[in-house]
Amino acid sequence: MTSDPIPDHGQGATPRPGNAPPYPASPSRSSHSIQDFFKWLGPGLISGAADDDPTGIATYAQAGARTGYALLWTCLLTVPMMVAVQYMAAKVAVVHQDGLSGVIREHYPRPLLYGAVIALMTANVINAGADLGALAAALNLILPVPAWVLVLPITLLILGFLVLGSFRLIENTFKWLTLALLAYIGSAFLAHPDVSEVLRGTFIPTIHTNSEFLMLLLATLGGNVSPYLFFWQADLEVAGQRVRRVRHVSRLELTADLQRVAWDTTTGMVFSNIIIYFIEIATAATLFMVGQRNVASASQAAEALRPLLGNGATLLWAIGMIGSGLLAVPALTGSVADAVASTFGWPHGLDQKFARARRFYLVLAIAMGLAMLINFLGMNPIRALVLAGAVNGIITPPLLVLLIRIANMPDVMGDRVNGRWLNLAGWATAATMSVVAVALLLSFL
């Protein structure tokens, strides 16, 4: 058994014959410039930022508005959980050079594959619909145009970019969009939080037994580990390998690539939780302090901050929501298209030309269209989010168990199966998410 690489081994990536290195050398061997470090990041950073989608932001804003600083400690808890899960998914993709749906198709019965894909489709389309609506609402905070008018142009813009853009352009654009989420850090500083209370909420876990607190705790934990994220990161890794013609002709090359994945994933998940942390601080220091506890959406939170912090804070929230929406909608719908196409053995991936992967892009368009229609069917957005959360809560534990089993299969991973610590973190995450799933189900009874 070969243990999992950790980020500080210091072995740089080796150039492939006839091809430029896919990323700069790992940080311990690079020039340490910010530009090199940013170039070196990829699917892990993108996936981490996509986790902070507008609907998730609404949950974290509610957590701060209703519980103050009491849930800040969960950001420390979820970092190792997210890193373990996302790294396993990316490692499977890098070693086996296939996405998770393709691996499941190859090694498991079709009914299991079909059930997983249908559940993923249901949750993702509903979530993408809510995110499109939230993205339009964020633009409405800046532009004097009704949100419902903006939904169709936004959908067409995202779809056109994914279909017509090259993979390198798409990946680089996604990386730059992650910077928009830094706006939430700015809004937290504008709120002038009580530092002693922030530290208390960060390092002293608080748990209340009332139903509202428990539901917010479950929603915060459950929102951080979502199936679409590990499918999405795996798909991005596979597409990136094809574009860069990565073959891993030696063990050294594979080890270097897995080190890059470990650093990228860790950076992305830490970044994701930092953003969540400052979102909760911003609403705790403002809305909670003035007793404004009813926050149903991220745009409502942004509007509520206007009289407290001024137009600057609202603008920062709008920028963050726009960036997160433009990252999350492609992740949600793209992972659906990849899963469906992989299930039937069709060419797929954002690196593929339209002429070669027509059915993949057709599924992508259908998923985007259905997500858009949700905003015109009169469906209550809160109910839609509850439904998506319920489906996600049910499918996450079994898919996590499946992922851990795959990452320990020599037929898939060779001698790169999980090491002891990664398995421990993975099973602990699966157990935690199982408790979350049971609690969510009981809450609906």
C-alpha cells in the first residue's frame, strides 16, 4: 500500500514529453509568487468556492442572524471533512483517469448507478434553479431590472460560455471568479464585530437543544459536504488531464500530480470555510445584534445590511453572490451532464468540442433549462431548497460510503488505495453525515 501524498513532500511536477507542465511546481519548490501559486490551483479551489453557492450563503446568513457567533466553530470541524471527501474523489479521478460515474458504471450494478444519478439530477436541478433565482436577485441589487427578467439572459449566458468556451478559458474564468467571494470578508470587517465573542464562538463549541438551533446546525454541516462537489471536482480533474495530455508514465509523475491535488483541495476547502466564517460574522455582528432574525435569502440579507452598514456592504454582498452563482450553476448542471453522459458511455466533459459531445451538451442544456423553469413555475424557493436539502441529505451518506469503497479498491486505485488516516477521516465524515441525514428525515415527520 502506498500512503496518500501530503502537501509538504516538495517534489515538483515533471514536464510531460512534448507538453508543457500542467501546473507550476509544488509550493516548496516554486518561486512562491502569488501568480505561480494561483496558476497551480485548479479544480480544488473551484469546487471549494462553488460550495458557497447563493442558497448556501442564505443558510450561513441565517446561522449568523439567528444564533449570533454560536456556530462559528463548525467551520473548523468541516475543513477536515471536506478535504478528506474531495481529495478522495479527485484522487480516484487522477489515478483511474475517469470520473466517479464512470468508475461506478465499471465496477457496480447498473441499478445502483441509475439510482445515484437520478438522485443527483433531482437535487442538483432544484438547487441550480434556486441559485439562478438568487443570482438574478443579486444583479437586481445593482441593476434597475426585475430579477425575473434577468433569469433567462443569465441562463443563456452561462450555457453559451460552457458550450463555446475552451476548457482553459472556463477553468481560468472560474478561478478568477473565486476572488469575488472575498467581498464577504470585507463586509464582515465593515460590521466591526466583537472580537472576543468571535473567538469564543470559534473555539468554544455551543450547542442548544431547541429545534431552530439544531436545524441550523444540521443545515450548516450538511451544506458543506454535497455529492455534486465530489462529482464536479473529479470531472474537472479528468477534463484537465485530457487537455494537458497527462499520462503518468512514471510513479514520480503520479506522486507529483497527487501532491498537487492534495494542496489544491486543501486550499479550496479552507477557502470555502473562511468565506462561510466571515458570512456568519457579518450577519451576527449586524442582524443578530438588532434582533432581525428572519433571513430567507442571501439577497434579503444584503438588503437588510443596507440601513446598518450602508450601500457599500450591500454592494459587497451582491458581488459575492454574483461570483458564487456563476460558479455554482455550472457545477450543479455540469455534474449532472457528466454523470448522465458517463452512465451511457457518451463522450463528455467541458474539454470536449460540441461536435464530438453533442449528447453531453444537450443534457447540460436540458438541466439548465429545467433549473431556469423552476423560477417561472411559482414554486416557493424555500420549499424548493428544503426539497433539495432533503434529497441531498438522503443520498450523501450512501454515496460517501461508495466513494470510500472505491478509493480502497485495488482494481481501481492499484497501490494508491487510501491510507489509514484518510480512511479514518472519510468514515468519520460518513458517520457524521449519516447522523445529519437521520436528523433531517426526522425533522420532516
